[in-house]
Amino acid sequence: MSCKPPKEPSALNKFDMWTIGSVLKWTQDYFEKKGIDTPRLDAEVLLADVLGCERIYLYVNFDKPLEKDELARYRKMVEKRARRFSVAHIIGKKEFMGLTFKVTEATLVPRPDTEILVGAAAERLKKIGNAPHIADIGTGTGAIGLSLCRLMSEVTAVLTDISDAALAVAEENAANLNVADKCRFFLGDLTAPLAGQNFTAIIANPPYIADEQLSGIAPEVQREPITALAGGKDGLDFYRRLANDAPPLITPGGFMAVEVGIGEAASVAELFTAASNMEKTAEIIKDLAGIERVVIAWKQQ
């Protein structure tokens, strides 16, 4: 029997000589030809999911043959990745802050940039103390609010989203992470469901892509919910709404923390510091690439 690999993934489940090592090498080459940025990593994550193992298992079992049903399931994943579905949406989960979050087509995929926001919020909440109560606005998977509940035993959280499908994912993630008893969930647009409540901090990763930039985003991102991406003509529509609506919900000495797009930090800081009862200076925090990624504005004492 010939051991020459097939040219397309549709033939993977028809080839009897695949080992872990050979299928990873073939998939890496195939993904490279398709212009995928992380071909080897993606191949490994998909195969590890099929086999129900950690990625390290793949490296110590290179010569292990794959079963036909494993190849068939892997082939379907490879085909979807080649059509530029994200790995997270293919396997239905994403690691964030060392935790595993379920993702669906109704949610954004949690990204490393947002970990900067969570870390910055956690540092400031620790300094405030006194059992912080937070709101995660437009929560999606719940990555921000649920991570803070896991990181800090004294934190309680309210999580909102305009999508009932996304909110259901967040509730499932809360149960999976054993923090459901610390959380409440509200369906609605931004802060609208929170009237009459007060929070130590309001935290959000709102839509911030300017309308004219939407067509240029990566194909994987274009498959994510447009309502979680589109930030209006200049990308700042949701920050304007938060600047107007969020401060009355923040307790004196509390703060508002948001993730921002490239080049937006100064404008967002100006919006927040001009809001009613907010301090006149804001913190701007850079990500690991040196990009201004997080804005934090404080409520006056």
C-alpha cells in the first residue's frame, strides 16, 4: 500500500497508514498552504481534542496509529479549520486565565488581550477589598466576570448580555467553574438590566471595531457575532453609552475598566473622565505587545 499522503482532508479517513506524527505533519503543511497563522498548534489542538488527551501525549506517541473513526472525526475538523472556522469554535472551548470556557457561535472567543483587563481589574479590586461586587457587561462566555470570581473568593458578580444564547453559555460556564452561587445573570442591552443596583466595578470588553474596518478582519473573527464586534462609525459607540450610563451604578471610590481597540485608548479615557462624578484622570494599560489595551477610570470618593 502506498504511504503517500492524500492532497485533501476528505481522503484522511480512507488512508490506513496514518500515525499521530504523520497526520500532524500532513495537517501542518495543509494549513500552511491555506494561510493559517498557527498551523502546527492548530493541528495539535484539534487532534488532542479528538483523542481526548493533552498535547504532550502527541509528542510521546508519534508512532501510534490512528483508528478509522478518529481519522474521520479529525478530517471533519481539518475541513472546518481550512474554511476558517476558529479552533475554539470547532472544539467548542477555549482556555482563558488558566480556565476552560465553553464557546459557541453565539459568543466571541476569549482572547489573551482580555486577560490584561482581568488582571488589571483583579489588582485594583484587591486594593479596594470589602467583598467587591462587580458587573461584567456584554459578558459573552462570561470570561471576565467568571474568571474574577474564580481568582478572588470574595468577589460576587452580575453578568449581562443582549443575547439570550450567549447568556446561556455564560450560565453553563459558571456552573462548570463552580462559581454559579456567586453570580447573577441578566438579559438586556449593556447596563439597562441593572437599574437600581450598585457595583464596586463595572468591567466590559464592548464592541470596538469601526464599521469601515469590519470587512478587513480575519475570516475567523468574521464568523463571530457581529453584535459583539461592530462599534459604530468610529468604534466608540458603546464607550459613549457606558460613559453616560455606568457611573451612576458605581459606588464612590470604585472604577470602570474596559478593553479598547488599537488607537482608541486616549479617546475612551477622555469620554470616561468627562463623565459625571468620575475622576479627571484615567489609567491606560498596555498589553504585552506595547499596545494601549485597557482603560480604567475611577469614581470620585
